[in-house]
Amino acid sequence: MQNPAETISIVESIAVLRERLSPWRGAGSIGLVPTMGALHAGHARLVDHARRDCPFVVVSIFVNPLQFDRREDLERYPRALQSDLEFCERLGVDVVFAPSAGEMYPAPPSFTIEVGRIGDHLCGRYRPGHFRGVATVVLKLLDIAQPHRAYFGEKDAQQVAIVRRLVSDFNLPVTVVGVPTVREADGLALSSRNRYLSPEERTLALSLYRALSEARDQIAAGVREADRVKAAAISKIPDLPGLKLEYLEIVEPDEMQPVDRIDGPVCVAGALWVGSTRLIDNLHCIPPD
Ligand code: AMP
């Protein structure tokens, strides 16, 4: 099938998006990459995977108010629609779906997705209602675009685990693809929030990756007690006024429940406040046989 779009188009209306996508339905060919914009090379990796698999690629850009637990964070979240569009065009995206909050939520929703125990730990514990907002908007986006495949970054490990469960619990006809985290050369995970960091904070931010790497090394060396691994990891976060570790946890990767012993693959995940910026990261770790 030929791509009916000559160049990238931006669509703000749900009805128009559905119309644009209808020729591609049934052919197993629509890939959706949900984002909140302020796009970077991490998002580009998701688009690359989508382009490889799907003839028609939609990127959604929507700063979802429902998933912000702090109003200040929502207002401060970076918005860069014009440069995002150019970025998407260079990547060969077919359609950017950038709805307004009013288009997505014409009225406060009467129904939201209640996330079970998979949302109890890690970010879910510190950001009340966050994953309810994420699951609700993801369900809406999947229903609006009805993609065959949807792409999510493993940088947000709990998010992708929740989306997988959402899709399986509701029998949604979509394949969820998890994409490995894209990092700077020194290991810092790319994030839209990195642009808030001053040069000094940028240096301090790396301690989260250092802590996770220490955990990975300890696990690879055969340490099985989660508390020992955590203590070694946390020791890599300097005790400085600008740094505050929110959590560093070791969980099993499907239900995201903390483990005492590391007897199989685990996700070591952390959230670090660097000044007024909250950064998250994680590493998938496998103990030796
Ligand atoms: P966001 O715009 O931050 O909501 O992210 C949109 C998607 O991009 C999510 O699925 C993220 O997990 C993914 N993502 C963000 N940063 C990265 C990264 N450094 N590497 C890979 N995927 C990422």
C-alpha cells in the first residue's frame, strides 16, 4: 500500500485522526508511539522501531494532566511543539496526533482505570494517582488510534509493565513493544526533564546511574540479598544538599513487587531528586546461575 500522506501532518481532532488511519486498518500496519513531547533521541529510538515494523507511524504528543500529581510539575513540563514536529518529520513519522486537553477530556472523566498492586511500589508509591492517569490516557490513545503495535520505553519500566497488564487484562488487540533505554555516553538516561538541569546538577544526576550500575555489578557477582545490594547501590549517591533519593528498589519485572532474595531476573529502579528535578531510571539485572 502506498502512503497516502506526502508529508507529515499534524492532527488535533480524534475524528480526523480516525479518518486518516482508516485506510491503514486491517492491514496490520499502524504503529503508535505515545509521548508527552519535548522529543529527544530516546523517543527517536521508539520511532525507529515503529518504522521498522509498521508502514504507518503515528506519534502522539499530549501532556496528560491526569497523570500529574503536582500542578507545578504539569505547568513547568517542557512544551516544544514546533521543534517536535520538525523532529518527527525528519524521522519519517506519518502523523503527529497533538490533541488539546479539551479534545481528550471534554469533561472531567467519570471513568478512570484503577491500577492494581502492580502500581503499589516504585513511582506508584510516591506519585498518588499517577498510574491511574497513565493507564487511562493509554487506554484512550489505544482506542483512538487502534494501532497494531504500540511502543514504550523501558526507561519507564513500571509504566511499560502496567501497559502490558492493561492490554492483557482488557484483551486489547495490540502488541506492546518495549524499547531499551537510550543513554548519554556517560550513562545518564535521556529524559525530557534533563533540560531542567544546570551543569552542576547534570554532573550530580549521574549518581543514579552509578547506583543502579553498582546494583547490577553486585547481582552479577552473585550477591542475592536484596538489602545488601540496595545498601551498596545507595552508597553511590553522595550525601549532598541538592540530591535526595526518593527510592531505590529491587522488584521482579512482571508484577513489580519487591523481592528479598534475587533468584531470577529483577528490575533495579530508582528515583532521584536533583534540585527540583525528579529523575527516574532502572536496569534489568540477571543473577548468575
Ligand atoms: P515521555 O514523553 O517522557 O512520556 O516518554 C514517551 C515514551 O518515550 C515513553 O514510552 C518513555 O518510556 C520513552 N522514553 C523516554 N525516555 C527514553 C529513553 N531515554 N530511552 C528510551 N525510551 C524513552
